[in-house]
Amino acid sequence: MAREFFCAYHSILEAMEPLNDAECGRLFRACLNYSMTGAPQELCGNERFVFPGLKAQIDRDIKKYNDFAQKQSENGKKGGRPPKANESQKTQAFFEKPKKAKEKEKEKEKEKDNKYNAQQKLCLEFTDDLELQKALFDWLDVRKAKRAVNTERAIQGNLNKLCELAQESGMMPLEYVQEVVRRGWQAFYPIERRQSTYQSKQQYTAEDAAAQMQRILAQEGKT
């Protein structure tokens, strides 16, 4: 079935802007004739420079239309489009996908819980101190929040060096882990030793007393 029209796109206005009204009229008539007969007419004005672009667009539109018509004809020979699914089939298809997605989410959550429980078990096996166990659980939560690599190997590796690092940092294991949690560390590192205010004051007083004694001895030597 032949088409009884051609598509006039808004973008044509930009191409027609340099033309006067007479040239626009001849261009439009040429497009209609070409769309209907397939034979381009001879143009003599400035419209002849615009027509080749419009002609190419008309050819593309005609080919697209013919391809669609041929496909529809082939489908008709095969018996037409398949019957529409009834409401129950639609509903079933709608609920099947979310159900599978929910099952996958549950499996992932279960896997995460299993990993977390295995890590907690390592902490429970590491110490019998309830407070230290709680501090280690808080540290596991820090790692989980920061999306650290939570494998049993990673947890065990940190636990193996906990006591050594705590001693190196001048702290008890519980105090050390609490400080690690406070700093939001994912792993255990040495913590630089810090002297208390009392110790700093004592050290300063002793040094000051020694300096004062040297000044006194120096003055006595002069007299």
C-alpha cells in the first residue's frame, strides 16, 4: 500500500530559512511530487540546494515504512500475533520475578550472617574475657560498616598480633581494642605511647630541679 504523505520535520525550517516564500513554495511542491511519483522535478531557484537533503529523508522514510509493512505481512501469513496472556498469567509473571529477587537477597543476608557469626566465634575462642569479647564485636561492626574484607583469615591475622601490639603500645588488650574502635580502625596497628599529664609534670619538675641545683653550685663556686 503506497503512502499518501511525506513527513515534514521541524528541522526543515532551519534549511528553508535562507529561501524566500516563492522558493519555499516550489520546494514544498517538489517534495510532494517526489513522495507521490518518485521522480524528482527540475528546480531553478535556491530551493534546488535544499531539495537533495529532503529527498534523501523522504527515501529513508519510505524504506522504513515499506520494511514495516513487509514485516506485518509476513506475521499475518504466520497466523498473526500470539494471543494475549490472561490476567492470571500476567499476575503470576509479575510476582515470580520479585519472589526470586527476594530469595536472592535472603541468601545474601544469610551468607553475611554466617560470615559474621564465624568471625564472632573466632573472637570468642580468642579470649574468655567478656568485656574484651564485646570490644572485639564492636571492632567487627566497625569493619562491617567500612566494608572491609571480612574473611576469617583477615580476622584471625589481626587477633594473632593483638597482644603484641597492645604491649608495644603500652596498653592492656581491652584498652587497646577500645582505642582502635574509637579511632575507627579496620585493622590493628601500633598506637604511639603517650605519657600522662602527671608523668610529664614529674619529668619537668625533676629537670627543673636539676637545672636550679646547677645554678646554685655555679653561684657558690664564684663566692
